[in-house]
Amino acid sequence: MDEDILENIVLLTLVTLLSALQNLFFAQKVEHEGKTHTSRSFLRPGTPAFERVYCANQNCMDAYPTFIAVLWSAGIFCSQAPAAFSGLMYLFVRQKYFVGYMGETSQSTPGYIFGKRIISFLFLMSVVGIANYFLIDYFGSDVKQYIQTLAKASSALLLIP
């Protein structure tokens, strides 16, 4: 594989693999709670602990395709490092959401709101990167350096609660 291509996607691939491991961890939690549950069917209502774990896992899985799409779009079209940093932040936030949801659902709200902010940032990076592509294609003007500098500086702002 071409070295330039590998250089541009290695961080994104690492974050994607970490997110896959996190999905396996969440699935293990659901399986563990399901085994302690007396019913053998997922169709019957279970214990409150099983319901919380199952619902938290389902919520995380529902947002997963969106996360992967904006992570890769932002990394390829805008800048890999801030996108990978934001992806790692999203994984930490998703863990916080999952653990918070297993306690009381009100404990998961900060993780949910923070995760929404990270997804929005990645989406904005994607849109700006794609807009720059069209600027290059139609007008011959490349502002990618400015966009990358702005993305790197603003990705640190994601740490502010």
C-alpha cells in the first residue's frame, strides 16, 4: 500500500479499531446481564439492571454508524489528527454514557450531551473539508492549511465542559 495513504489514515484506523473493541465490551456486558437473568429470551422483560444495560448498548449502537461516517469524512477531507483526537474523546464520552446509564439514566445525560457536541464538531470538520475540495476543484483556491490549523486549535476546545 502507498506510504502516503497509510500515513493519512493510520490514526483513523486506530480509533475505529478501539471503537470496535468498545462495542465488544458493551456486548459482553449485555451478555453477562442476560446470563444472570432467569429468562432465556430477549423478548421477555428482564431485570431493571438488564434493561438498563441493554438500552445503553442499543443507544450506543444506534449512534455508531454516524460516528464512523463523520470520523472518516473529517479525517480524510479535513485533518486526521484532530479527527482522531475527537474520536478518542467520543469513545471516552461513550464509555461515560454507558456506565452512567447502568446507574441511573440521569447520570448518562452529561455523556450524551458531550457526545452530541463531538459528533457536531466532526460533522462541521467534514463539511468544511468537502467545501475546500470544491473550492480547489472549481476555483483553484486551497485553504486546507488554514482549515487544518483552525481544526487543530478548536479540537482542544472540546475538553471544555
